[in-house]
Amino acid sequence: MEFMSTPEFWIALGQIILINIVLSGDNAVVIALACRSLPPKQQKNAIIFGSVGAIVLRIILTFFAVYLLTQPYLKLVGAALLLWIGIGLLKGDDDEEDVHDNANLAAAIKTIIIADLVMSLDNVIGVAAAAKGNVPLLVIGLVISIPLIIFGSQLLLKLMARFPVIITIGAALLGWVAGEMAVTDPAVKDWMVGKDWLHTLAPVAGAIFVVGFGKWLMGRRAGAETVHPA
């Protein structure tokens, strides 16, 4: 434990905690969106298990982050997956009466973990850099982020119940992140030269696509339910 007595350790730990505070907003949005239709007791379970699972995967991913992010097409695949998650969360399939509560809980946890994994592809680089190869420091810093994400998720759940428009804003945020991720993939690096405007257009297009397509699917489902009431 001697390494914990050095100023460098505490400075690096502070940097990791700050990075996670700044980045926990995206994760809290995903968690809150995924859990919003669950009963209160299951919301707590989904938030806890989903957050812990996401952090464990993030720790594993961080060890391989530098290598992974140099591989072409990985971010493009992640961006497409994030768009799909955003549309699904906005459309909302949680109110199907023939789906068991435990299945809903499992689906929420899976959504949280997958979305966090995709959104962390860029974020883990900052954490890994701050840790400078110190594995205990890396694990401690990421574990500390768990209560930050859980608290943020619970706060957002309360706000969503009072202000439903936050659900749309959250889905748009996922689309925005997907657009940012797509234009930073190594596979399109050369093509992006001289096209800085795409770094703004792609996130905007992603947000519009998620909200527009999600709302269209919501309207289509509402129309079908009107024609064929349960």
C-alpha cells in the first residue's frame, strides 16, 4: 500500500474521479431511460446491477482501450448500436403486458451494460491516461464512479416522471454521441480531412434521426393499438 502514500497517486486518483464525474451524465441518462417503466423496486435493482456490470466491463475495456480504438470500423459499429439503443429507449417496449417483470428487469440491465460499453469507448482513454498503468489506481477510480452514476440515475428517474420531455432529450443525447463516435473512427480518418463541418453535422443528424425515427415508431404503434385495441 506504499503507492497510496505518494502525492502522484492522489493527484491521479483525483483526475480519474473528475473524469468520471464529467462523463457520468451520459451513463445516468441511459440508466434512467432503461429503467423508467419498471416498478420502483425493480428500478433500484436495475440501477445497481446495471451500473456495477457496466463498471466491471469498463475496467476490462480500459485495459485494452488504446489498442481497440486504433482498430477501424469499431466506432462505426458502436455508433450504429447506440442509434438502435436510443430509438428503442425512446419508442419504449416496456409496457407489453405479456412480458414478465423479471424479463423487463433483465432487459433493462442488458441495455444499461451494452449502452455504457459502447459510450465508454472514448471515455476510457482519459481514465487510462490518468492511471498511467497503475492497475490498483485504475480500479479504485472506476469503482468510486459507481455511486456517482447511481445517484445521477435516481435523480433523473424522478425528473422524468415529472417532465417526460427529458426522455426525448436523453434519446437525442444518445444519437448525438453516436454521431460524434462515427466521425472519429480510424476507417474514415483520411476521408474526414478538410471536412471539419461533419464533426458538427454528424452529431446533429444522429440526434434528429433517433428522435424522428423513434417518434415515428411511437406514432405507428399508437395507431395500431387504436385500430386493434387489446
